[in-house]
Amino acid sequence: MPLVAHSKLPTFERLREEGQNILPPGRAIEQHIRELHIGLLNMMPDKALEATERQFFHLVGEANQIAQIYIYPFTLNELPRGAKAQAHIEQHYSAFEELKEKGLDALIITGANVTHPNLSEEPFWGPLNQVVDWALENVTSVLCSCLATHAVMQFHHNQRRTPMQGKLWGVFNHHVVDRHHPLVNDINTRFDVPHSRFNQISREQFDQAGLKVLVESAEAGVHLAVSADGLRVVYFQGHPEYDTISLLKEYKREVMLYWEGHRSEYPPFPDNYFRLRDQAILDEYQDHLFSAKTAGGPMPEFPEALVTASLQNTWHDTAEAVLGNWIGTVYQVTHQDRRLPFMEGVDPEDPLGLRGA
């Protein structure tokens, strides 16, 4: 929660210039302390549906310990679902039309499974476009994760993602580009973020779209950017929501795809993730698997338990800090009526007052 500049103490202005959220007394008086309502558009395929749901609930829940937050998961009817996932959705998820009627303060959009070279051919393309168009008019801030970032960049800025030479996969070091933006206030100036993708939006494309890059990596490119107004749309290319074991689970899935003949080459290790001891264990497992495959025997049991205990998480604390800053910033400017995006006196084109700073 922000500090209130209840006096002319110079420290308040100094902190504001450094990017910290400082609330003027007049704005503080107008604020009515209430809960926040955040939508979670979960477009992930069935196998990752509940895991992604838990990851974002976990991250949002730990990012802010003061505001009461209601999260409403929903999905798109056009996405194909199996019986189990559909039952989970029908029992626990909200309908988009209901959320439109009641309103949201903020919206998080997950990634999705891609099966076509052009995103516009995917079944989620039209419905996602409709959700985003509604949110840009009615929601204070939209946070896009990975594939959602690529989709919004294409249909709102005509910036198409480009294939990379190979899969960008692992944990990569990043640095803060703009240290004074409220979303990166008081976070580590260097920190790690997991990535897992075959395509990217380059720094040049973000610049051409008129967006503000806040965090990037020499190896992984842009991770965090915001719309020109500083808040309305937040773009992630990485996966700060990942659990410690997420990349291990993904590596295991790739190994199984190799065993089943769905990929021709044995998967490489995610970069900067497994320790040398773990790599040795997994290399030995690879030898056993090759032998079993040659002999026509069953697939050896994957040594997940031997590796899990030594995995290191070097990104979650900073991810919480960024999400906490986002939630706190939304809280400062959102309207008491969650059907309206901003409180009176807030300029939708410059909600954080950054353009005149």
C-alpha cells in the first residue's frame, strides 16, 4: 500500500521521483478502501489448466498481504477441452459475460497452446481479441503472459512474433532498464526469470509499437514492458509465475515425447537450471532410456524425486515484488465501482502522471 504525503516533507517528493508510490492527501481522502477484483483468463491446455491456475493464484496471493483480492478464473468456450477439464471449468470458472456485467479492476491473461504458424488461425484468436478490446475500455490494467503478449502485440500493434533459431528454455538473468517506473520500484536491479518459448517479440518491435521496456536480458530479450501510458497493458515474455519444478516437469514431458516418437532428438537441458549433480543423474537416466529403447523394454522410471530437492528458485521473490507493485498501482487509481476503470480525476491516457514527470 502507498505512503500518503500528508506533509511537505522533502522525502516524499524524493521517493516519488525514484518511482515509489506516493499518494497525495486529496487522492487518499477520495479513496475508499475495498477489495480488488481480478480476472484470470486461463487459456492453457487441459494438462496445464489447473497448474497454471494455481501458479497465478499463488503469485497474486503472496504479492500483496493487505488488500483483499478476489480472483475469477474464466476461459474461452472456443478452446477444445476434455471431459475432466470441462467439468472443472463448469464447476469453478466464471462466465465472461457475467464478469463483463459485474466488472473487474484488473485482468491477467495466460499463454495458450499454439498449433498454427499464424496466431490469427488459432481458435482463441477472435474471442481473445474481444476480451482484450472490452478490457481496454473497462479494466484498469491488463497483464499479458508470454503467448498472450505475442497475440496482443499482433492484433493491436501489428507486430508479429518471429521464430527463434531454437527453443529459448531455462532461467536467464535480467536487468531493470527504467528504475523509476512504479512497477519495478524497489525490486532487484538484476534478477532471474524463467523462459520457455520458440518465438519472440524483439526489443525493436516493442520500441516500434511505442511501448516502454522495463526489464530485458542479453540472452532472453525483453521480459517486461508496458503500454505508452505506463499501466493499461503490462507485457510479460517470460514466466515469473513458474514454480520451482515447472521446468523439470516440462523437461520430463519432452523426454516422454522422445520416448513415444513425437520428437526426433532427445531434449537438451534447460539453460541455467539443473546443477551439475542433477545433470549427471539425468545423463545416466538418458543412457538407461536409450538401452531400454534399443532392447524394446519399458520406459525406465524418470528420476524426478532425485532431482527435485536440489532445484533452486532464483526468481519468485522478485516476481512477487513486481506483482505487488502492479496490484498496488492498480489499487491507487481504480474506481470504487469495479465497472469503471479509473477514479475521478485520473487521466486514462496518463493514469500514473508519468508523462509530465
